[in-house]
Amino acid sequence: MSLSRRSLLKSAAAAGALAASGDVVAPAIAQNKPVRIGILAPRSGIAAAPGENGIRATQWAADRFNATGGIAGRKIELVIEEESSPKDTIERFSKLVQQEKVDCVQGIISTGAGLALGPVVEEARALTIYWDGTTQDGVDEKIPNPRYLFRSTDNECEAVMSSLLAIKYWKGKFATVAGINPDYSYGRNNMAAFVAILNRFNIEHKVVTEQWPKVGTMDLTSHVAALKSAKPDLIFSSLLFADLPVFMKQAHAAELTKDTKLVLPAAGWQHTLMKKEFTPEGILFGHNTFYFDNPNASPLAKEFVAWYERTYKDYPEWEADRAYFAIASYKAAVEKASAAKSGWPSQNDVIDAMAGLSVESLGGRGSWRKDHIAEQTFVQGLTTHNNKYDFVTLGTFETMYAADLQKPPGANFWDWIKTAQFKV
């Protein structure tokens, strides 16, 4: 059956209104029911690998929490649906809320899906926590003060950090700059942010070429040829899907990486595919909010990485941290509200408890602003081959908190860049 957006909003809102009231289920009965958490994450297509990272981390967290009492004494039950196109994702969200009657929805990686879903969440009045999705149209926030929706950090955090570190590491060592970025708002805004920060710090430079491959383009030889012809000192690239390792292979074959500085703020999504044979040392490489090989990692993070390697013969990337942060935040908020109420809390109690909450995630401290935007710990540094893997890791690295990387509530991004007190 084909559903219109109007009917989806109406049906989801009806179910959400009951959840929002908080008085539908008597506390004694509620204690015997599992906490049902709906998950919306991609399992196919270009974002399948990050989606699986997030699902696996959520399952690990749920098992771990259930072994020690679940959430406020109730076991966790996951209901997983796939994130795909905005339309289909909205339909599956409605199913989770209306038919599955989940207590909370978590997930969403694509900002396209997140932007479309945001108004539906608010009209449905269903507590929803995005992993990596935002409600940004470009750099403009479209839902500035949601009640039921909690969003990830701004998309530009990683670009802002890599721009600051490029200045810190290489000021005076580059004059010509090029870019190869995905041809949609994320890529274009990241490149623009990089140039804006260079201008903010009066770094003399000339942009010699900008390449804009469509998302999913696997033959990048023409783009590589254009970059090589331009002879830049530095290349900025926010490629982050399977096209990134393809670009690196083709750039290596063309000897583009030989004497060129590279800034890859989102490379951590593909970190195990960034093989030493074509990925040189000394690249400025972003792992977003989780670096699996961090020697300063918490016992929690080390336990998770060991489990992930043992179970999947692989190493997790940052979507695992985003997913863990979502479910850990929900658990902490429910238990905080439950303790204050001396009984099972309503959805509104949980929402009020989450705003301003701080929890320890896999990648470090994370918190929620009053406008329901996350603040987390970001990791970036310079690549090394000195490790036990066949892919690059970080030799030296630094961490920065999102509060220093994203615009404050209500601010215009481009105006904020001009006046922000950055720490370089």
C-alpha cells in the first residue's frame, strides 16, 4: 500500500500521542515489559558498512546492559528496520512507532533521511535519537528547537578540526590548494569551510582546482588527472564512501600522493580499506568520534574493540560509537528520570532528563545540548605504517570536543567561523 506523507504523519502522531502522555501503562505492568528500541540503519548500498557497525554496537550494548539488569530493571528488546530512501525510511519509522510500539527510535546515518524524517518525528511525538543524521539543509538548521528529536553533532565538525590541524601542522608549507569532494551539500560545505578557515587565519593560498565527483563514482581517473595537472601543494577531500580508497589507489598510481599533503577528515569510515600499499604516511586523517586503536582508550572501548575483532575479524569505525552513545544516553536518561520519579518515567520525563545529560561513550565523553544536538569527542592525526595491520593507523593524533568545533545554538555557521575562538 502506498502511503502519503500526510497519512504517515497522522498515523504516527496518533501512536506518538499515547506514548507522550506517559500514563498509558501502569508502572507495575511496565516493569514486566521489555524496553523496545527501534533501530533504523542502512544494511545495503553505499552506507551498509557503517550501518552494520552501528547495529553491531547496539546489539553489544543491549546484551551488556541486559546482563546487569537492562534499563531500570527492564530488559532491552531491539526491533531493527532498514534506513534507505527518505520515503521508505519514514514508512518504516511509522511502522516502528505505530505497529511495533517501540519506546524509542534510534539510528539514521544519512542527513537526507534525517532531514526528511525530522518533522515526522515531531508530529508523531516519538522520542528519536539520531546516530549520525542531522536536520541540516547544508549548514542551516531546519528544526532549531525540537521536542522529541535528538540529533548528532553538526556535519562540519570534522572539516573544522582538520582545517585547524592543517594550519597547525603545515602553516607556511603550502601555497596552492585543491579539493576533491562529493558533489552534494556535505562535500561542498566541507570544502567551503576549509577555505573559510584558511581565510580566517590569513593563510595565503590559491585554490587551483575543485573536483566534484558524484557519490558512488568509482572511476576517478579524470579527476585524478585534473588534480595532477593542477600541481597542488595540498589536497582536501571529504570523500567518505567506497570511492575514497578507490581515489587513493588511483592517486597513488598517478604518483599524485608522492609529494602532496593530503587532508582526509572523514577517512575513518573506510579505515580498514586504506591499505599501506597506496596510503602514505603523514596524511591528516580523521576518525570522527572513535579511533579503534587509541592507546588512551577507556576499558569500555578496549573491551568493545576486542569483542568486535574476535566476533567479526574486523575493526570498528565511528558509527559504532554513535550507536553506543545513543543507547547509553537513553539508558542514562530513563534511569535518571526513574530515580527522580521513584517509578517508571513517562516519555516527557525521559526527554527532560536527556537534555544536558553527559555519558561516557566508546570514543570518550559525550553530552546533549539543550537544543538536542550532541557534543562528542573527535579524533584526528597523521597516518603511520608502524603498526601490525595492513592499513594505516594514526602515529600522532589529537582530540577536540565538539563544543569547540560546531556553531552554538541559533548561530549562522559562516558568521560563527569569522568570530569563533578556535584553539589551534
